[in-house]
Amino acid sequence: MTRDFNELTSTAAVLERNVNCRDVRLREIMISLVTHLHAMIKEVEPTFEEWAFAIDFLTRTGQICDDKRQEFILLSDTLGVSMLVDAINHRRNSAATESTVLGPFHVSGAPHLQMGDSITRDGKGEPLYMSGRVLNESGAPIAGALLDVWQTSWDGFYDVQDDRQPEMNLRGQFVTGNDGRYFFRSVKPASYPIPSDGTVGTMLTALGRHPMRPAHVHFIVSAPGYQSVTTHVFVDGDPYLDSDAVFGVKESLIVPFVRHDDSAAAERLGLGNPFFTAEYDFVLVQATVPQPAPFAAKA
Amino acid sequence: MTRDFNELTSTAAVLERNVNCRDVRLREIMISLVTHLHAMIKEVEPTFEEWAFAIDFLTRTGQICDDKRQEFILLSDTLGVSMLVDAINHRRNSAATESTVLGPFHVSGAPHLQMGDSITRDGKGEPLYMSGRVLNESGAPIAGALLDVWQTSWDGFYDVQDDRQPEMNLRGQFVTGNDGRYFFRSVKPASYPIPSDGTVGTMLTALGRHPMRPAHVHFIVSAPGYQSVTTHVFVDGDPYLDSDAVFGVKESLIVPFVRHDDSAAAERLGLGNPFFTAEYDFVLVQATVPQPAPFAAKA
């Protein structure tokens, strides 16, 4: 009986409609959703214009999405929700590599490459040699670990955003051997703005926030019997490390990208001179319980 | 400094980014939004799959919207949010007609008709004679009041949903004379499902809820110097009065739709026999302070 829906009864009125819902989890989610949504409305006391603006904002956010653009993920990212979901799903007291957001630019099916190969397909940018190991919690190498790598160009664009770049530029998948080592050639990534011509960009501007992310290389590292990790390796010294638009930075993921001016070393590594090197060791923990699939599986 | 974003710091980390926001109201809204959104995430502890589902649900909700369909308004309606916003914006201790949701089917620019005219353009359904007055709080008639009326067909569809109906079927605008009276001919509206082939329909099914609304006639009543009211007049006895999918029913808005079998009266009113009559007097309160435009202004 909800013929007298008002500010005092609204939450209960909506929730009592769910008595026939057979999905216990859904019912639990709806209790939290409706309770917080109504509480927020009562706190904010939106005018009709403000509420209509919210409806229109959400509508435009959905309508800007296509097969290459996911504005609701950007909204989730810039409100800190993606990183919060990530934190909740990675509570662990271990030496494992910390995770961070997947972001909207992962592409499934990047080329399978040999260790040492280059992921740049246009050669543009400052040469980078990136290397390290995939280890277990005891420090032993993990053989057969898959590294799915992607990053921006030297000027801060992913291939899918940039018609000037070849397809699958700066993307690759590598499998470790018995030594657990990985190494590949690339170019130094740049800090860059998240797409800011949509609703999220408008929101950031209204909030006096910049849309920049500090430079990083994305990795999804997985291995049979281990929990996979979706993370970034960040470039130390980047001016946006303390104000990442999507809250993705963790201290443990920042590494020096060291500049070298050494023609002989450059030639040995198959790089132009000068060049940069960066090293990061990934640590995976064993999958002792059934794990959720990585966010990537949905992208 | 947000290099250590976690479950304890997330809300503060996101909010501290808004220090440069110059819009005090927006900052206030964001505090409430981010606080409740993060609190909900911490309560629900969504898996990545669940969060990805939410992203996809919102995206699909935006993408189903077009110039005739507004799925986010339906979502707001079915979660009781629209009626809550309405309640907050219509706190009054007066005899004024209670308001209810605008709904997604209002169309601007309905035909201007003379009192007594019919709003049915295809004549299908059980004849209805609807009448009453527009009064002020003292019970005096309001001259020059505009009634914007719309309703479903006999079988529960608005013209904009139904290719079989003529354009502007069952829509009209009427202006009262000095007696404040209104009267027009129509057909008896039907209870009907809100559009259920989109994300909102899927949600209602998952929650074990039906998508039905009890039969009603929509009105926006406005007059110079008065607060306008967006409301419905509901058909007493409708089986869905206690479970309106959008929580729009208020006891004071339910009136009898009385059946008559009287050929002479029918002829006098210009209706087929048998026919229904319904009466409702609207009461408007004076606009003492600047009022927000009715929701209709945005539709």
C-alpha cells in the first residue's frame, strides 16, 4: 500500500516492492542502492532543473559510448569508484604486486610476441627497454606467465584513439620462460588527458579538476594457478603522480625510467640512442580460492 | 596526495580534488554523491563482474533513449526517485492539489481546444466526460488557467508509442473562463505497462515487480500568479492503485469514473452511450516566491 509516498516513507515503499525478488544478492544490492539514493536526494534536495540535468547527464554519458569509448567507465574512474571496487576485490596482506584500474583502452587479442621484440609499430618516441621478472611470493620465477602490455604513444594517445597510429601499436603479449624474465622494446609513454570532450570532461572542468593521468605502462599479468593482476607501472617524476584523474597511482608501482646516452648499449639492445630503461618485478599470489575473472574479461 | 587510495581514504581522496571548484552548489552535491556512492560500494562489495554489469546497465539505459523514449526517467520513476524529488519540491501545508510524476509521455504543443471539445481523434474506447473547476485556496474560480491534458488510449498506449493512433491523439490544452470551469470529452483511460522491453523492464522482472500503472489522466494546470501543478487523476477501483510501478498514486487524486446508461444524457453531451463521467477540482496556490519551472519545461 503506497498511496502516501512521501519523504518519510519513500525508501520503505520502494523496498517493500521487492518481496517477490528471488535473487538474494540482488535484493541486498537494491537495499543499499535505494537507501543511499534516497538519502542523497533528501540531503541534496535537488530542484526539478537539477534532477532533469542529472537525467540528461546520464543519458548523454550512455549515448557517447561506442565500441571504442566507454564514458561510464570514465565516470566511475574519475569518481574513484573503479579504484574502490578494485581495492575491495584485492584485500590482501602479501607481497603481491598491487593492482590498479583497467581503464577503457585495453584491447583483447594484442599480438603475441617474442621476448625482446618491440611493441612500437611506428618507431616514434624516445626508445625504452622495459624488463623484469614474474615471481611468486617466495621470490621464485614463474614460467609460462602471460604479460598483456599496452601503453600510449610518445605524445599521449592510445592507438584506438589516434588514426595516425598503426593498429595494435604499443600493444603486445609475452610469455615468460623458466627464468620468469620478461623484456621488450618500446617508447617512453607520456602523461595524457583522459577523453575530455564528453560528459566526464565537462564534469571535471566544472569541478576545477584537470583530466591528466601520469605516464604509465599497463599490464595484465596472469599465470596458471595464480591470481592475475591488472596494474600499471608509473614513470617516476611525472608531474601528475599526485593528482591522477582516475586515482590509479600506488607508491609501489612507481619506478624510475632511467635515461642512458650509450651508443654501444643502445646497439646491443636494438634501440636508438639515447634511450630509457625501466625495471619492474611482478609478484603473483597463488589462487587458493576461485577468483573473479579480471575486469579485462568484460572489456 | 593520493598515492595510497584505499577503502579508508577513498571518499576524502575524491572530495579533496574539488578544492578549486567555484560552484558552491555543485561542491555540495558532489560531497553527498561521492559519500553515498562510496558508502554503497563498501556495503555492497561488488565483484568486478557486478560492477561491469552496472556500467553496462547504465550504458544500455542511455543508449535506448531517443526523442520519444527516456529510459533514465523510467529508472528514476521505478526507483521512487522522481516522486521523492517531487515531494521535496512540493512541501506545503495547504489545500492545493497534490502533484505526481510528469512521466515520459508529455508532449509540448498539444492542440489548443475549446471547452467541450473531444481529445480523442480516433473515437476508440468507452466515452468519457471529464469536468471540474480550477480554484484558488479560498475556493474562488481561477480564470485563464491552462490545463494541458494527456492520457492513454482505451488499450493503454500513448499516441507516441502507437503507430495505430493519429498524432496528438488524446492530448489537448484548455483555458478556463471566468467560472474556472473545464470540461472535455475523451475515452476512459486504461491501466498499462510502462515500456518494459528495455533495461528498466529487465530490472523490474528481476525484482519480481510488475510494470503496470493504474489508469489515469495527466494534467499540468497553470495560471498566472499561481504555482503550476503536474499531476494525474486516477480511476478509482483500478487493480494497480496500490502497486503503481512508479509510485505516483496519492489518495487525494483518486476519483470515481461513473458509468451511465442514458441515451438522452449521452446525446446532450455529444457522447456515445453508455458513457463515463469523472469530476475533479484542481486547487492552485499563489506563487509567493519564484517557482522552479515545471518538469515539463525540460521534456
